[in-house]
Amino acid sequence: MRKLVARRAAVKAVAIASTVLLAPLLGTTTAAAVPETPAQLNADLLPPELVQAISRDLKMTPIEYLDRAARAQQLRDYARDFRSERPESFAGAWIGNDGKPVVAVTSLDAAKIAAGDGYQTRIAPVSADSLENSLTQLNQWVTGLPRDISQAINSVAIDFLNSQLVLNVANTPAGHLLNLPTLIANVKVILSPNSGGPVERRPMGGDTYISAPVSLHDTALKGVDVCSFGFNSVDAAGNALNISAGHCDPNLGKGNQEASVYFPNVKDIPNSPELGTFVQAKLGGQTGLDYSVIKLNERAVRAGMDQPTVRGANGTTIAITGIADPITGAPVCKSGQSSTFTCGFVVADRVETQLYTAEGESKTVRGFASSACTLGGDSGGAIVSGTLALGITSGSNAAEAPDCNEANIGLAQYGGTASLGIPIRPILADIDASSGGGVGSGIAVRTRANAG
């Protein structure tokens, strides 16, 4: 068996303190442009392993989990509409620790409107637009730094509770030497463990797949890449697809990005059965997304990858009923064979972090952070809120931990485990826009509502 090596590109660790409530990533589109929030499954239809994870990680009952997830999406719709009508007054929205939705505003008049609509309110000194402009300036400064300095910066996020940006810096000599720009006010620095670098992944059953830039039988091949499948999807032409992470494509950035995807036969890697091929992948760039599209073959379809399900612990599955957007305070759970089902809360629904490829090229990736534990091998896996598709796993500050127990203990002093997710809605929009009418055009996540 050939030796499995670390992935060619690794997402920098995300370590956002779980006590910080951060700004929602809400566009100026009106709520009417977004479909109604799909219904969640009944609590008795959740798999036992997921119920166990909800109780262990969230201290909630399944009914409480589903209810809070639904209320987060209702808040998303309200906040998007509110911001569209009053951009100068909107200052963020989140689900509080007590489970109640909060809308932050910059004026008493706006507070009266939100309170009249049944929301708790909070007065903030700076609008969402102003803080997001500062975030853009700070990221422009970060990308202009020398690599040995910028590598010390794990992520940048917006903390609306304190009207400031949160710069997460590795606790290293390089991190201590950062000279922050004085033109950007209210920047808070959080030190986290010296992290980043290669992410070790292990091939396991279930959602895990392996890939390589050339055939597994090529004698020059020195290792394979290991990631997890995300959401089963279908395009307008009926092609069976799966959405995973962009940095999982070993031919990312090459003229032909295609690379085969295999189910790992750990006893005989060269003879692992093929399940499909990467047909599209993005990493950074204008969109800041990290996603790939895998065209599945008949073997994968026969194995059930044309179904609206996500596999988690011990092969159990959860049916997907629709798609959702990340909202701070929303409960989330992720699947993965390395860490099985784990759950947490969205702690930042706008995070930007730098990713360095093996060639030393810097990529800015945008997504959301959650407190769910994610281990090596889970990259590309599905993240759900309730039973709605929320995003795919891009990176984690616990990727090198042997298990979540050790990760939780080792990272407790730094705010606990944190994972970077890429939201599913902009992924779908970008796949469709980039398809040129070919594979991926009209793509949709497979759900109970659209299952054939």
C-alpha cells in the first residue's frame, strides 16, 4: 500500500472565541428573493447518533435543536429585509445564548421598529456596512504582508457586540511582532495556538474519499489526498453530483482540473473503486469560496449517492429537507467519519482567512465559523442546521487532534474548537454561474422536496 500523505493545501486554523457574538453575513437582497424556509424533519426521524451528539455538544433536546435552527432562518429573512430598507441603521443580528433573536441597530427609531416586530434589540455605535468596510481594508493590509508574517494571522471576523474587528493571530514570535494599521480603528487581537500547516487526514469508510492527480496505478504517485463527501446534488441535465471542498481537488489551478475520486480500499489503495471525477473547483479568488463539484458515476449512484441524505456516524443518515444560511447563534451539526456527528453553534457568520497552497500561493477564503469539532479527514463534509444544508467544512483548528475529547481539552484556553465552513447558497450560485450551461447548470442540493 502506498503511504498516505498530508494534503497539498491546508486551510489556516480558525480559532474564534465562543463567547464572541459576531455579525451576520447578510446581503442587501430583499427577503422576498429568498425561498421560504423549508420545514425541518420531525425530531423522531433524527438518527440516534445525531441525537446523542446534540445532547452531548449542545445540551439540547432534538426538539430544541430543530426549533432553534428554524428560528435562526426566520431571523435571517427578517434581518435581510430590515437591512435592505435601513442600511444605515442595521448593525447585526444573532440568536442569543437564551435562544432569543436579537437585532442590533444604530438608532432608537430603528430599535422601536424591530422591538415592535417582536425582536430583542441592542443599540450599537457602528453600522454593519461600516464594519464590513473596515474588514475589507484590514484584509487588504493582510494580503500585502510578507508571507512569513501573514502566516501568523489565522482569521479576521466582525464582533458586533463590541463594534470591532477580531484579528486571530497565532501565538508565535511573528504574531507578536505584528504592527497593526492605525487607520483601522477598534481592532482586537486574539492569540491562539501556533497552528496551520499541513492537515493530516486518514482514509476511513462512509463519507471519506481519496483522490490523486494521476492514476492510482501510476508508479510515480507518492501519495493520495483524503477528504469527505458533502451534499449530494443534481443539475438541470440530471447529472448526479456531490459538493465538497475545492482544496481537495489535487489538480486545482491546472489547465485541466479533472481528477478521479475513489472509495478508499485501505488494504489495497491502487485498486480502490472509482466513484467519480472532479469537474469544477474554486479556491479563493473574487468569491472567496472553497468548493468542488464531483460528477458521480453509476457505481456511486447505485451505492445511494443520488439520495437526499448525509451520512454520519456508523453509517447512519439524515435526510436533507432544504438549504439554510449561517446566522450567529444557530445550532449546527456536521458529519464526518473521522469525528462522526459533532455539533456546535455558529460563532461567526463572516470570517476571512488565508490559505497557503504547497506552491506558496496565498488564497483568501470567506465563510462562517462554528464551535463544532472537526478532525483531519472531515474537510469537504456536510454541515447542517436542523435538517437544512448549511455549508461544507473547509478547515479547523483541531485537524491534527487524535479525537474531539483531546481537542476540546487542548483548545479550551483558546475558546475551544472551531471549524471554518463555506455557506452552501453562494456555492450553488457560483457553480451555476461558472457552468457555461454545462455540468452544474441549474444545480440544486438533493432534498426530500426535490427527490425523484
